[in-house]
Amino acid sequence: MIAATGGTISDVAGVTVGHAHRIDDEVVVATLTEPGVGWATGTTVVRVPDGSTTAVDVRGGGPGTRETDLLEPGNSVRGAHAIVLTGGSAYGLAAADGVMLGLEADGVGLPMDLQGHVVPIVPGAVIFDLPVGRWDNRPDADFGRRALAAATRDVEVGSVGAGAGARAGALKGGVGTASLTLADGPARGLTVGALVVANPVGQVIDPATGLPWGSDDLAWHGLTTPTAGEITGLRELSAKGTVLNTTIGVVATDAALPVAALRRLAMSGHDGLARAVRPAHSPLDGDTLFAVATGGTPVDADAAVPIPPGMEPDTAVVAALSEASAVVVQRAIVSAVVNATSVAGIPAYRDAVPSAFVAPGRDSGSSNGVEAE
């Protein structure tokens, strides 16, 4: 497994991440006429502190989701206790059942009576990875239970968890993460982090340059321009055989925000998605981003910006956090592809353009996150 370098979503205090996946030694991608072989799928759980607010924004035309209506600003529940990102398409939503049962066993959830009964709030979203391996090998409640139990502040990235069977254009997709703490402005001292499962039908790498689109974050990812021969080889990779795909994720901040304002961070996160993936938000993508505000860090009063009467007083803070949300989502998506390792013969970026990884501090070696069953 690959440990994330740089910032992670767990830099937002109280947020933890756990993965459960299975990747067999022999995995064959299904075709229109031939079945797949083996396991290559998994589940990722983002656990959040009690009292957090939660919002969601869905932009894809084919989403697979759970409990997203509950997170609408006009509804009664303010926040989730954990968020599930999983493979298995709509079947994979069963993983959330295991997360609910694990939280219930810990007494975590909305209290219902004086006897200790609770109802955990566990929204989720899925990616379409069913053709990678056997169609009926997909996450169930046990995957969710194990991912919840594995949640820590140490965030692993690449072909792990819900990213085990993910693809990104012609390349292997995966799980990526990023964070930043604002140094100045109205949100000074606040942190924004993202964790994304990158499984888009669009491309994350510009075939003309062999680098992420825009090439404006190369130092952060530790990349440099690959050789001309590698760029040509990257362009020649065959396109994948499905257009049913999704990029899903979670944006988190340690600010205290109501649900309506928090939704702005989820919405702005989609700006980062569109910067990192081309095309994005297609009719067959299920692009879904959740947002969480833990309320753990107060706003610096000295950084306050005057807001005209009649407007929400936290508007300037929300605007600054939204800008940061777009940045960390973009970085997290690229992180997922840069750190992915090949599964089922799906080529990994690091194998296609190894010379791009010679920048200082970048380890060009890795191994699959394989969990023994």
C-alpha cells in the first residue's frame, strides 16, 4: 500500500479513513461476451466527529447514492456519522449496512430513547467497477464493517478501498487525498481536505503532455515532464470498454458551517473535478461529492471581512473555503491516478510514464494494496 504524501483529509481534526478491499492475484476484466475473473473491488469509509454538519452535491447523470435526500439543507438531520464510498455499483450500497451496524455497536448515532438505541446516519455513493473481475464479486456489509474498523488518521492512497477496481480513462484509477490550511484572508487558520475515488470515463492526464491537465500542480505531486517516447505510448493506450463511471468523494473542513453554507464547498469541489477530469459530469457519470464541517476550529476574528447587512455573515469565509475545496479536490483526483498501481492489466500511470516520477521526494516504486482473504 502507498501512504499519502503531503496533506490528507485527516488533517481536518477528527476525520479518519478506513479501507477494506480484495484484489486477487488473477483478475480479468469482463468484455461484452466474456465474463470477468476474480476480485478487484472494495469500500472506503470516512468517519466524522459527532456534531459535524454534512451536505452533498450530485452532478453526474447516473449517480448511485444512499441518504443524499436527507442531507438537503431544508431537512431535519444536520449531519452524518460516517460516509461510505464503495465499488460494486448499486449493489455496493450494501456496504453501508455494515457501517451502520458497526456504529450502532459503538453507540454512535441519533439517540432514539433512554435505553441507548441509536440510528446512525450513513450516506454513501458508489462507483461502477463491476466489469473488473467477476460481476457478482462486489462489496457487502462485511466490507463496510471492516472499513469502519480500519479507520485511522493514516490515509492510504492508490489502488485501495473503493479505488481497488477503479479506472480513469485508459489508466488505473484509485483513491487520492489532499489538504491545505489557509494562511491568510477571512478563513485564515482553517483547513480543507478532500478524499476522492477517481473512476471517471474522462481522462485525468493530458495525452499531449503526459501530465495532469493544466500542469499547474506538478511540484505538489512531485512530477516532471516525461520523455517524448512515453508520451507517445500514453496516447496509444486503448480506451476502456465502458462509459458507466463515477468520481465520488468527501470534502472536509474544521470550520463551523450550517448545512446550506457547507453545500457550497461540495458545489465548488466539482469545479476541481472539472479541472482534473475531461470530460466531467457526463450523462453516465455519477459524480457525487459530500462535504463535512466539524466545527473544530473557530474563525479568526482578526481576519473578518465586513459583510453588507442582509447577507449571511459567514459569506467571505465560505467563499475562501470554497476556493480551497476546488483546489484539494483537483489535487486528490490527480493523487489517485498518480499513486494507482496496475490491477487486472489496467495500466497504471506510474508504469506508462516512469520518467515523470524522478522529481525529488517522489518514490517511483509501490505495491498493490492486497488484503488476504
